[in-house]
Amino acid sequence: MSALGQLLDRLRRTRPPPGSAAGIVAVPSRGDELTHEVSFLFAQLDEIEAEREVIRAAARTAAAETEATAERERRRLLARAHAGADREANELIERSHAAATRDARAIEAGAEREAQRILARGQERIPAVVQLIVDLLVEERR
């Protein structure tokens, strides 16, 4: 059995003295002897507690670094998403503008065709109107 095992075994078997003597500190008991026997463990426990504090501090530092890294990544992803949204919005605006330009050109072309048709029709009718005017003037003079 190891030394620690023997110590634990002895601690398990130790009982306080019976009766009211167990409540009085000045009365020597088997427990007081064990306290002296295990006092070397307190230094080790203090070392373990110091190590725990170092580990806890390191864990806090690591957690803070992880949070900072996550925050930087969140900002990077957010900036990337905003840039992507802006790019898509600009593309949508460009497509809408291009479609509106095509529609405007089609309307202009239709208007130009209509104007040419009206002009052609007017030119076809000019000789008849001129003839009518001439006839009216000639008739008035008579």
C-alpha cells in the first residue's frame, strides 16, 4: 500500500474521543496527532491551490483572447456581409437602370416611328390640302 493510501486508511479509522471531551480543543485526542502527521500535506495543498489560481488566470486569459478573436471574426464577417449586400444592391441598381434605359430607348424608337408615320401621312395629304386651298381661293375670286 502506498504512503498516501496508508494515510487515508488511518484517517478513515480515526474517531473523535467519546463524550464531551470531543468538543474541548485542549483535550489531546487521536485527531490532533493526525493533524501533526498530515501537516506536510497543507503545503502541497497550498501549492495545488496556487497552481489552480494560475490555471484559472490562464483560462480567463484564454477565454478573453477567444472572445476577442470571435469579436474580430464577427466584425470581419459583418463587414464582408455588408460589402456583399452593397455589391448586390449596386448590381440590382445597374440592372434596373439598364432595363429602364432599354425601355426608354424602346419608347423613343416607338415615338420616332409614330412621328415618321404622322409626318409621312401629313406629306401625303399636303398636295390635297394645297389643292383645296387653291380651289377655295380661286372660287372666292370669281
